[in-house]
Amino acid sequence: MQLHRRDQHPIGILKNAIYDYFDTNYFDKFEKFDDLCPIVSVKENFDDVLVPADHVSRGYNDTYYVDPQTVLRCHTSAHQAELLRRGHTHFLVTGDVFRRDSIDSTHYPVFHQMEGVRVFSSNDWESSGVDATSYAAGDLKTCLEGLACHLFGAVEMRWVDTYFPFTNPSFELEIFFQEKWMEVLGCGVTEQEILKRSGKTDTVAWAFGLGLERLAMVLFDIPDIRLFWSSDERFTSQYPSCYKDMSFWISDSFPENNLCEVVRGIAGDLVEEVQLIDNFPNKKGMTSHCYRIAYRSMERSLTDEEINDLQWKVREEVQDKLNVVLR
């Protein structure tokens, strides 16, 4: 559906608002890419941005593998190294990204990100009186503080030090909005190894990444991430949730993300949330989990009959595919 390319959709509106900020403040210097193929190589998705070989995101429980060497991109950073190699030095990449994740009102297996990159040459920082890293970090923070004001107005902000494999130093920008602190984006100074591999010698760069749904849900007051995919132009729903519980004994290798995939594979967008509500070990060393599944349609009332049918199918699939023992 390419929601980010639909100008009247909240995702497209937010993308264009960010474009407006960069066009106005950087005089159309930033190139824009929003139609890059979401199927990428493992090398592009992980190796090119220095994700460690043992990082959890590489696992089949977190990433959608097309085959052993190809994945659906987990982040728009998967295109960063290739664009740098092609000679681009200022760019924004927007696209849909895919991750196996929990099921609730703020998570969905496909969502949208925007990545921004800016590269500086030695001529940019040598006359500034500071080292290259400090120069890039300062420019990055100024840029993104301006972006936050552009989107949210005059808000209080704070920078939090963090870790990302592809930047050093790394930061998260938080704003105080609607009476609470909210993370807006992650960013940092690009690791030199990425620049060297891309043929960018004697340079320094910054990069940022933000989730469009996360911000759009706040800016447009959208209560459930599934509404972004709804055909209802009003983005509203008055239909109640229906709750079903399921308990089972788990094995040591039980992955919760796979449970969510099984449930979503059967119920699709009728599943609103999967929540662990109880767990306990018995005297034999076995562990029991109890999950509450919330079913709700955005477009109609669900019947008891169809929910019961879905729940029985879920129970059968969970037992067959996840090596658990139902209680």
C-alpha cells in the first residue's frame, strides 16, 4: 500500500512535513528516496551497518528471512552504505520496514521509518576549532532540535546517551509532550568504518532514524497502529474488544515473538493485543505461561462464534508449531 507515498495519509503527511523542514533549512540539499526495494541482502541489512554477528536482531525470531541470504529490511539503514558508495552525501530515506514483534496497540509487523544522513569534508570542520566528531555531533543536535520544534512546537528537550552499532557517540532525543517525556528518534555520529568501506575517506557524518507511526500516533491522536491500514477514512472505531485466555507449559526454547506470529497468522488484523498475564514454575521445573488475546475489529462487531473458532485454531497451531503443552 506504500502508506508513506500517499500524501493525504497521516504517514504521508508527516513525511512531507519533515521534507518541508529540510527543504526550508537546507535549501533542497537533501536528496529524497522513498521507493527503494524492501527486499535486501543480509549484508546490506546487518553487515554494512556493523550489526554484530551475534546480535539478537539477526535471528529468525526477530527478522523476516526470504532465504538465508535475503531479508525484508528491518530498518531504512539497510540502504545507507549503498547510497554512500554511489556518492550521495545528504539524503533522506523513507520506507516500510518489517520486524517480528509483540502484538499490541503500538506494534505491527510492518511500519515506516525515515533515515537521514549528512556527510562533512575536512573543509567543513577544520576552521571550526573543534574536532570532526564534535563538529558533526553539534550540527546533528542543532538540526534535530529544529526538526522537533517544527513538528511539535516549542517543547522542552533532552539528549540521552545510548548505544547503536553504527554510530559513536549515539543519542536519543526526548521531548516533554502532553505531560510526559517521549522518545522522538535515535541518532549519532556515523562509525568511521562505515564511511571507509563506502569510499568516504577524510570525512565525518551523522545519521538519524525515526519511526513515523510512533510520531503520527501522537500528532494525530491515533489510538491503535492498525488504524493506519484501515480503509475507514475517519480513523475511528466503536467496536468492543473480546478477550480469550490461553495457558500452556513452555519449553526452554519458547520464543514469544513466534507466538505472536502464529496468532497473527490465523487472526490477522482482528488480533489487537497478546499479553502475558501470568507465569509460574512448578515443582518439576516446568514453567507455565498464560496469555490473554484481545480480538477487535476496526470495522464491525465480532461474534462469539467466530472468536471461539479463531481461538481454537490458535490453540491447535500453538501446540503444533511451538512445542508447548496446553493446559
